[in-house]
Amino acid sequence: MAVTLYDSSVGCFLQTLGAVEGFLAKGLAHCKEKNVDPNEIVETRLFSDMLPFRFQVVAVAHHSAGALAGAKAGAFAPPGPSTADYAGLQKMVSDAKASLEQLKPADVNALEGKDVVFSVRDLKLPFKAEGFLMTFSLPNFHFHATTAYDILRSKGVPIGKRDYMGRMKLAN
């Protein structure tokens, strides 16, 4: 069986977005149990020079559903500023997952060979869609998902590796 662009991008994004939905829900449950406002987590940083939890979750949505939209449009840039609260971040992840679930494999696979330019300020990085998704967006997506996970762990949320792994594709 050949692995397609759809399988390696959308399939991967959906697995981890489902996991992010799950660990965000566990984070909310933990906050309720400990009588902590979940919005206190939104500005948490692991280190002072890292972006906060809010940005990490925004970037997860942006580098998944946003990356596919960018590949289709031929242009991608960093996400804009966000003021989302914890519930808004949960919705953002849920919306990204729903958006990806609507994509047709043939439409994603047809992006192969398409030019995509990542732009930030004066920097422009030219990619082909498959290179953009596999070597830019997927690594960024996993970095930000892992960082969001780590911030919740640092706040005492009882999550582990299985929560990050999400639903795997097991043989039937």
C-alpha cells in the first residue's frame, strides 16, 4: 500500500488533534476538580522566552487545518494574535479537526507539486506542497502540541504519553 499525501498529513493531524482535544478536556476537568480557573493556564509559559499556552494551541490549529488551507491557496504565514480563552482554544482545536474531516483524499493528494510560499516579515520560503506539509507544518504542529501538553503537565494535569498518542490505526 502506498502512503499518500493525505494519509501522511491529514491522517497525522487528525490523530493528534483528537489527542489535543482529549488532553484539553482533562485539563479542564483538573481545573474544576482543583477549583482553578482554566483561564489561568492560558498565559502559562514553560520558560520566559517561550510563547504561552494560548499560542501553542492556536499554532496546533494553524499548522493543521490552516496548513492545508495555505497549501491550497499557495501561501502561508504565522497565525495572527489571539485573545481566546480556554474554551475558545478548545473550540479552535475542535473546528480544525472538523475542517480536516471534510477534506477529500483526492483533493489533498492533488496538491502535490503545487507551489506554497511561507512568509513572515521579509522572509519568504518557497516550498512544494508536500515539502511544506511534511518538513514545515508537521514538525511545527507536533512541537506546539507537545509544548501545550507539557504546559498542562507542568500545571499538574494528570496526563501521560497515551493521552498524547491519540487514536492509533491498529490492524483489524
